[in-house]
Amino acid sequence: MEGQLVFCSDAILRFCSEYDDTAAVPLLSIQKTLAGAEPYFLLKYFRHRVVIEQGTTLASIFLAIEPWKAPLTAWLDRDVGAYIDEVKKPSGSTSCDLEWIGIDRRTSVYRAYQYLPREEDESLQDYFNREQTLSHEFDIESHCDASGFIKGDEQRWSISENIHQIKNLPVILYDKQTLIASGKEGLLSDSVNGVNSAHNSRYISGETSFSFADVMEAIFISGLFFYSPQSAAENYRALDEKLNAFKEQLDSELDNSTEADNENKTPTIHIADGAFDSMTDHIETEKEDWHLLKTLCKQNSSLPIRIGTITSARPPEMQHPGELFNDED
């Protein structure tokens, strides 16, 4: 069915037909009428364009998707139900400098570096501080972000810490997408109309729209990031402890150094003890889970497990991606 989804300020997700601009029907009513309890009903609307009504808050969006929290949890790999339950709780006294949550689409283009493998006896800190070599290619990344904004402030702020501080902020879709490139590379010329400069980058903008999938990914994966509000709180508590310990260490080093030393000192990356413990634990858990799953599948399935590396299929005649644009009539 052609049309668009609308997140409304009364916490209901509605559908507007492309051929009728007089009514917005609750999507849950459409499901009950056409499909009953069909578990895959929402999948049909993942690519539909989304509009957010003025005054709709993050909490309203959460409540609007509650009927489909199970499939969304499976798809996003985030505990959507836990976030919904959390926003329903009283917030108590909270303060937040942010004024709204904005969802936008950005593509960045930057020169790629040649990252040689880490040597066997090389520490992680030495690896991060190693001088890298520029390559002949570029890193090109495109994604939708959900960030906090303050009027008059060009910075974008994380929304992943405390859901109670941000749940009553209005959510806004930016109808412009941005392509950002480093000013040093000269990929975008500021002599061209429409090219803008900010800090050390240049960017161009154009119109865009967002699908339901875009909005959900931006909010839960890019914005809130953590699997649940509980895991967000735990991670931030641990991070605060690490940062405070590192700050004390840094202050001590500054007290013991002279001003001349500071002027001649080359900035380096410092890694606090245990800074990567959570990531290391995650990797080890993933390895253990995978080996267990592999063993169980081998025991319980007649389908063969492939051993060894898989060779990716590649076009035999194309030596460079640019040849895709060299069609001859």
C-alpha cells in the first residue's frame, strides 16, 4: 500500500495513503483489520517514508511502536521493550541542556590510511600512536544519526546516557542530507555555488527523506547505542570511573612536568588501564558463543559446515571500480 507513516504527538503511529490526504489511520487498526496477529506485518512498512508530527517526543515514538516491540527487538538487536518500560517510569528531578533530538543523513569522504597489522610485541598504545601512511583510496561512509541539539550551538550531542533526561525532547527529521569532505583534499571547491565550509571541512547539502527503517536505526543504534537503558547506565558508571582515574593521573603528570617540556611535547594517545576491558570481554564472549553454536550445529544438523576461507566472487575484467562509469554505446 502506497503512502507514508506518521509518528503523531498523541503517541500513535498512523498511516496516510498516497491517494487520500484527509485521514491518518492508526497502523495497528490497519493490522487488526487486514492481518490480525501476523508477526511480519510491520516488515511491509520498513521502506515507507516517515513523517514526525510537530511536538512528538522521543517517549511518544517509543509508545507508538510498542505493539511491534518484539519484531523490532529482534531486528535492531536492542531491547526495545526495556526502553519503552523505562520511559513509562516517573523521571523524578532531571535536568537537560538539550532542546531537541535531530535525525539527519550524512555521508563523509576522507582519505583512507594504510593500517598495517599490529606487531606481535607492539602495545596497543604504541599501535595507536604509530605514524600511518596515506593510501590512494577514500573512506566513504553514509549513515543516519540521532543526536541532541541546542539552539545556537553547532555541536551535536550524544543521547545515549540517561533516557529520562531526553525522553520528553521533541524529535525532528532534517530534510537535508549532507556530504562532507576534508578541506585539505580539495575534493569540494569553495568556488562552486552551494559548497559550504565549516572548521576544516567542506560540505554540500540536498533534499532527502527517511524510511521507517532509517528512523529506527538512527534512534536505537546510532543514538541510544546501548542494548538497554540498564546497560547504558552500567557502561557510563564504569566509564566515569575510568575517566576520573585517568584525569588524576594526567593532573599528576602535568604537575611534575615543566612548562618547557609541555611546549616541546608531541601529543600522544594515552590508554588508561582497563579502558578496553569491556570490549575485550565482549570479544571473548562472542568467540565462546560462536564455538558453542558451531559445535551444536555440527551435532544436530545434517547440513555440512564449510571449513576454510570463502573466496568472494569478483568481476573478472574490472580492475578498478571507476570502470563502472566507462560504458560505451
